[in-house]
Amino acid sequence: MRGGEERSTGIRKKGSGVRQWLVLDGRGETEVVEAGKHAIMRRTGLPARDLRILDPLLSYPSTLLGRERAIVINLEHIKAIITAHEVLLLNSRDPSVTPFLQELQARILRHHHQTLADANPNPDDAIKILPFEFVALEACLEAACSVLENEAKTLEQEAHPALDKLTSKISTLNLERVRQIKSRLVAITGRVQKVRDELEHLLDDDDDMAEMYLSEKLAEQDDLEKAEDTSSADDVDDHIDRTAPEISLDNVVGRDSHGTRDSATYSAVTKQLDVEELEMLLEAYFVQIDGTLNKLSTVCMLHPPLHHHLCPWKLGTRFSWSL
């Protein structure tokens, strides 16, 4: 009977979607947390459809989403959720993630020290400190773009000799090498293009970029709550006309069933944000990934006789051909 109970419990646990998340807090400290889908949804404010993007059992293309309380990152080997205070990594045990994890932890630790030093700043030495979520976001973008750039360099170094050999001598071996290069070229070009499209989409939409200002939205939310508390206290102390309609901040903004601000609060704050800081950050990595895409295109362009057979794209697509 006990064995049957254990098997039943195991099935329920597997079905509940409990996974291991590595959590890095604002001080760079790590903790492994076992949490199900609903626990992560409560912790981050994300809907279930956004969590599916990170599911390792599902095949989703590169995605970069800004939400009310979190940023969802699915870029190459990185599957993470960034909030205003912490980063949750889903696949931290993957060996390919280890270098990124070390770099991310180091950046968060530096950010923590800078924040402490900025508590009593010297006006002459004042330096603009990025919010926590942008520090983590930049680490994710740099890691993903670097992986793609390195793969493109390796492919380019292997492609030119293989294509030269095929040009001078057509053989089964040379044709097979070029075929393998073509397959890799098609795959990596698609991955690079998707990351480029995600960055381009963000850069074209100020509202989407504003959604990623998690710390600033949270600070504005706290200010609104303090203002509401002050207003409520004044209402109790003052004699007001009971016949007049009472309008509270809750009526205007609203709260959800857990007592937190709903999306109306974030929408109001989002529209007032200046996205120049994030725009500059994203633009730098857009230029880098666009350069990687152009590098891949030269593999074909430098070999006109093979252009038609090797290139994975056709004229009229959105690939950038400029060098």
C-alpha cells in the first residue's frame, strides 16, 4: 500500500509542474527554490501563458517580454524571469548556463555595492546607476548575443575553406561538407534573426520599453499607496460633508483580490516614463546582433557561384545585406 501511495504522490508532484528555480537576490546571493507554476505566478505576477515560454519541454523561439512586475527572458540558453528585486533562472544546472550565471552574480554584486555607496553620494562623483532589472537584462542580452556571434565566427571560418574546395573540385565529400554548413547556416541565421526581431520590436514601441522599468513603477506605486494612506487618515480626522460623493484612489486605480495594485496603476505610471535609458541599452545589442546577421550573409555573398544553392534566404526577406 505504501509503495502505491508513493507512486501516486510522485505522479501528483510531477503533474503539479514543480520545478527547481535558482533565485539570485539583489545582493547576489543564491537560493534554490522548488516551486510550482502557481507559486511562480504569485511571486512574479506573470500569467500562465508567459511561463509556458520558459518551459524546457516546449519549443519556443527567442522571446523578450516586459510585464507589469517582471521581464521574461527566453534567449538562446537563458530562461529567466527578472523582477525589481531578484532573478529566477529555470535551467541553472545546464553547463552552458554556468558562465552566464557567474557573470550575472558578479554584476549584481557590483550593483549592490554601488547602491550602498550611492546612499551617501558625493555630488561631484555622482554616477547614474542602472536599476536592478536593467543590470540583469543587460547580462542576459550580452550572453545571448555573444553566443550567437561566436557561433557565426566559427561557421564563417569553416565555410570559406569548404566552399573553396568545392569550387575547385566537386566531390561527394566536399558536397557533404557544404551541405552540413548550409544546415548550420540556416539554423543559426534563424536564431539570430529572431533575437534581432525581438530587439527591433522593443525599440519601435515606447510602451513596451516602459513596461520594463520595474523599479520605477514599483516606486511610483509605493508613492501612490502612501498618498492614499495619508488621504484616508485626513478623511478620518476632518469633518467632511457626508452627502458629497467620496472618491478614493482605490475607485480610480483599483486593487486586485490580494490587495495589490492592478494593471491600471502600472499603465498610468508607464505612460509617464522616459525610456531613453533602456533604448540606449537595447540599441547597443541590436547593433551587435545586426552585425552578426550581416556576417552570416557574407558567407553566401562572397561565393556567387554557390549563392543560389547555399543561401537559406531569398530576395525580398527582411535580412540586412549591408556590411
